[in-house]
Amino acid sequence: MLKQHLQFKLSQKLSPQQIQLMKLIQLPTQAFEQRINQELEENPALESGKEEKNSLDDDFSEDYEGESDSESIGAEDINIDDYLSDDEVPDYKTRANNYSPDDDEKSIPYAAGISFNQYLINQLNTVYLNDHEWAIAEFLVGSVDESGYIRRPLADIADDLAFTQNIHCEEADIERVLKIVQELDPPGVAAKTLDECLILQLKRKERTPNIELAINILDKSFEQFTKKHYNKLLQKYDITEDELKEAVSEIEKLNPKPGGSYAGSNKVIEHIVPDFSIKIVDGELELTLNGRNAPELHISNEYSNMLAGYKSAKDKSKSQKDAVMFIKQKLDSAKWFIDAIKQRQQTLYITMNAIMQYQKEYFLSGDERKLRPMILKDIADAIHMDVSTVSRVANSKYVDTPYGTKLIKEYFSESMKNEEGEDVSTREIKSILETVISDEEKKKPLTDDKLAALLKDKGYPIARRTVAKYREQLGIPVARLRKQI
């Protein structure tokens, strides 16, 4: 027998206003402006610019002073029940939000222009090939990846031509056509390996002794070159250090990813707009929020007049009920949006001000050694907000300082103890490590063990594996790969 029972459960859910606020907080200035423009287009009850007199309600004015005109009519003045029967519920009341809290708005920018493969095909049209060769060449071009390489073995390409194109050919035929494809621009395209790519580029240059030596090194001693066994190369080719240095210099000028140069030209260059500005005025720090984060928005006066008209109407028709539901929904949405923007401004300023005060010594001097260890929780505790809120502010915002424009999250770092027992920022240690490596003798670069010993002498006792981790985070290769002639 089916049993029925009631169960009470207490759960927390974000309100639509909270969801909207969280989404707005994480937006940088440019994306925030786009979001405002989108809302202005979608909601006719929302207008930009300074509010005119006799607006809907002074509660929506810039300063939220709460003073209202006796003739103004707010959304709360309309009793929706006068227009709706008991069993009719406005649609806006049944919807919490059109998006889930984790559903970020996604848009994919498309760059104009032809693809890299089409660029190669266009060049191929200028080369004389018979039908059989053209089919092979077109398939080879289609096999070129975004870096400009053909990664697949020629045997596999021959099998694919047979099964998918019904073209039967030998590997020798493919190799012959491949050499034609490799003559296309950019130099080095359609290479199977890195050394072949670099050799193809060198062969396009004037054959000087340095170029000839560079080709020989890549062709016959590529492994020794990549491992920087320069002494073995000097002995093998019976050359001087200067000759080897010139040959290596020619190789370093080459492009290891020929396809990347073409693909990069279609990418949109993003212009960074600082969200905050910190200046030093009379020895004190002054923080300002970018004015583009504080737009002037208000409720449309036309909607105020419409609401006044509906309130004075004696007959409540079905069309009037629908109109009131629509207006109420748009008014609520506009008010929520304006409230969220005000809260966003306050949250951004409070969070950045706490960060500025926490790192006051650094912002006054610009010395990275004065950066204090700081984690998200430190700021969250200081401003009595959630860690996730601080993360949203720090992750994608920039601040303009007297020492350059910086990403805010770069000021966060963990702490370590120095020999004196003081907490120091890991960023300070990384900065010293970077300086030590830049000053090392390039012919005999320092190993991680030697770097750890040097840091210990400077008062930072850290293990070799920690040095290796910091070095990798800084994008610095191991000692062997830092070696120069």
C-alpha cells in the first residue's frame, strides 16, 4: 500500500539578486560595460544618463536618498491583485532566474579572414600539378596542424588516401608531393619534425658559411644541439667558439611553429583597462575606482506614465492585466540591476582598499621585497565577506599603480619562514631567485642545488625541490638549457 508522508528540509538558495551580483562582480570593466549595454537593450524600463524630474521613484536615483515626490508612482503602488484573479499568478513570480548560479554567459568571438589551411590551398592553386598530384597535395595540406606540422606518418596518410579518397599511391609519391607543399609559405610549413622545420627555413636563406654550419648541426647533430653539448660540437666540426656562436644565432632566429605566425595574425589583441587606480598623494595612498564602473542608470519616465494610466483606469481588461504583468517584471528587473551595480561598486572598492592597506609598504615604495604574504582569507576576514567574493574581485581585475598596471591576484602569495623566523612572501623569494639566475655566468649556469645554497646564504632556507618548483613557475628552464656559448 502506498504511504504518503511529509518531510521538511532546510536548504539555502541564492536569490536572483545575489546571482546577478556575483556575475557582475567577476566582470572586468570592459565586460561590465558590455553587460550594461545588453541590459539597456533588453529592458526598456531601464535608461542611462542622469534622471530627469518627476521620475518613477527617487529610490532609483544615483544616491538612493529615499526622498520621493508626492506625485510619483512606484511599482509598489500598483496592486496586481486588482488585475488578476485568484488563480492567476504573474509569470515573473514563478521564475527564480533564467540562469543557474554556475551558468556563465558564453560568447565566442569570430575573427574574420581565411583559415591557415585555406591560405595554403590558395598558394597551391598557383603550382602546376596533375590531378593525381593535386589530390595528394590537397590531402597533405588538410593534414597540416595549427602549428604548421604534419604529425602523421606517411604510411598512415597513404592508407587514408586509399580508404577515404580511393587514391592509391606509394610513400615515395607522397614524399615527392610533400616536398612541393613544403615550398609554400610560411617557410618550414608541412615539416614532419622540428629539425626538418628549421632546416627548411635555413635553406630559404642565402647560403653563407654560418648557414651551412647551422644546417649541418641540425641535420647531423640535432640531439647534441638540443642538449647544448657545445664542447662536443666544437670537436666534431673542428670550429671555433665564435663560429659556433654565429651558427647557433642563426638557428635561434628561426620560427619553430611556422603555422603559429599566421594564426596569430587573426587573434584579437585585448586592451587592458585598469579597474582601479592607486596614486601617492602627499605620502599617502589614494584609491579610485574606474569611473566606467559607476554608470548613471534610472527607471524610464515613460513607464512611470504608463503605470499612472493603468492605475487610473476603471476597466480592468485582459490586455491591461498582461500589460501590468509585463511592466511589473521589467520594473523589478531594472531595480534589481541598479541595486546590483551599486553593491558591485561598494564591494569592489572595499575589497581593493583592504588589499591596498594590507600591502601599504609595497604600494608606497614599489619594492617587491616588501610584499607581505597574503591569501584570500586574509582579505575576506578584514572586510567580513566570503572568500569567493574576494576571489571574484581579484581574479580578473587590474589596478593601475605608479609601478605599472598589475593583475590584482598577483599580489596574493603564500608565506615562508626566513632564518630569523619572520614570515616572508614566496613572491619575494621568487624575485630574488630570478635576480640570481639573471646574474649567473651563462657558460656555467647554476644548478638547483647551487641556487638553494645561494638562497640559504641570503637568509632563505628552502629545499632544492622548492627551488625547482619556483623556477618552473617563473618559466625558467633547468641549468643545462640555460647554458650559452
